Amino acid sequence: MSLLILITSGTIALAAPASPPPVLLAEAQAQVVDCSDAADEILMKTEGRLLSIRPHPDRCTVVVLITREGERPQKKIFRVSPVTDRSEPH
């Protein structure tokens, strides 16, 4: 836990930062899916560079930069549903 120190006019005040209630934090973490396995699989298949991962409650959005020899790199967006484990480029 970090501690906030406030110095004003020679007076030191200590205050602990506000944190969300543990129940709300646990619910929020349970609603976001883990996208690391999906991103690893997409990177292995495409041999691309990872640009971003966006977790959503029901899917992962993985953005990859794919470079082909002699061509400009292409940005591909994959939406992966963890339920079906299918990735669809868009």
C-alpha cells in the first residue's frame, strides 16, 4: 500500500490513498478475460508484432502488425472469443 505525504507550510500530513472496496475489485477482475494465451497463439500463427491487447468481458481484441518481405506492414485486428477459441481477423 502506498502512502501519500503532503507537505504544506511546514506541516506534514499523512493520508492513505482511497482504494475500491475488495468486493467491487474482485467482481471487476472476474469480468475481464485473460487474453495472454490468445495473443501468444495469434503471434505464433502470424509471426507478427504485437501492437495491443484489449480485454473485454466476453472476448479479447488483439492487434498485430504483420510484415511481409517487400511489402508495407499490415495492421490486423483479431477478435477472439475465449468460449469458442476462434480468432477472426478484421
